[in-house]
Amino acid sequence: MREHMAAERPKPKTPVRTARRTFRVVEALKTLDGATITEIADHLDMAKSSTHNYLRTLEHDGYVVERDGRYHVGLRLLDLGAFARSRRDIYCVAKPEIDAVAAETGELANLLVEEHGRGTVLYRQRGENAVNVDSYLGQTMHLHTTALGKAVLAHLPRERVEAIIDRHGLPPKTENTITDPDELFAELDSIREVGHAVDREERIRGLVCVAVPIRGDGDVQGAISVSGPASRLRDEGGREAVVERLHNAVNIIELNQTYS
């Protein structure tokens, strides 16, 4: 199954408002980390009666659960996400290499792919010295805030990157986040030149990430990275071995993808 980096799709001419609102309710439950009917209605500026109807329907179908008057995202969504991940060839091919990188570096190793202009954490593995961070499987994030995302952006056509910026913006996560388009494009030029990307505490203070893109069939398929505390990965000398290990892993992933 070949994985294409699809262009930013235009908005539908006749969006189905009910379907869109259903997903807004689910996303609100994630953002609020569980909420009452009133809290969700206020968050979405919806009538409480409509909010109640959406929630009861979602609960009946297993996508939402209710505990003591508070509604939460249900595990049935995990089934859908796990299925979507299993359909990605890159996940099956990259998983053993991610495991090996984590074991050898002792840090947190990650796999990210791009979809609809956002990055999704498809897989991660912890080494014995890995620090705890806020990322989790399936988490989506702005591409410009991470080494993984910048490694992907660096190998997309410029017009595609511009479309992603137009759609999602360049919001800051820390004081180090690149928020200027010209600065970002200069960074992407540098990434293509050196062959890897670095997140210099741009998404999480105190965390540095080094990433290398995965390419195949003329497209960028995703990226893998190693994340660790700035005290271990801030200096270029401390990153050399990690960058080399990531390039070795990508070489194996790309070969396996080509000939599997």
C-alpha cells in the first residue's frame, strides 16, 4: 500500500452540519478532558437540549461514556484509531527500528506521519532513561513545533507548506517556537542541507528532539526521532551519535518499504 502525501483538500461545497457538529462534540470532550452537558454546550455555544441529544446518541453507539454526570471519549474510538494505524505500511515497517533506537539510545523514540497538514504520533517507544512528556499515541500536533514535523515539511513542495501554514497557522508552543514563515522556510532549507531536523525546546521547554525524514517513491512518508532532556541533547556533539543511529534506522526502513 503506497502512502501518498495528499494535497490540502478544499472545503466541501455542501458540508453536512450534523456530521461536523458530531465531531466537534467529540473533540470538545477531548479538549475538556470530560465535561458535563452544560460545560460542553457552553464550550461549543450550543443549546443544552441539542448537546444532550448528540451526547446520548454518541453514548448509545459506544463513542462516548457517561460517569457521574460527566461525559468522556469512549474506547470505541481507540478501535478506529488502531485500525487506521494498522493500515499504514510505514507503522509495520518502522516499529522494530523504533524499538531498537529506543533500546540503544535509552531515550524516547518516535514515529510521526502527516495527514491533513498536521502531524500524528503513529508509534513511540521508551528507552530506559526516557523522560516523561505529554505526547501519546495518536496525538496530533502542529508540524512546525517539532523536529519530526519540520523534517517532513522540509521535503514537501513549498506550495504545500504554504497551504499548511494558511490552514493551521504557526502558533507558538514555547518562546523558541518558529512563528515567522520566512524563518521557517530558512530552517527547512537548512534541514534539507544537513539531512536532519532539531527541535530546540520549541514544543516543550527542556526537551530537545532530533529527527530524520523517511522517504520513498519520491515522497516523504514520515519521520522518526529521538527526544531527550536538553541537558543530554542540546550540544551538537551530544547529538552526533543519535543522528547517525537515526539515519541507519531510516536506511533500513526505506529498504524494507521498497522491497517488502
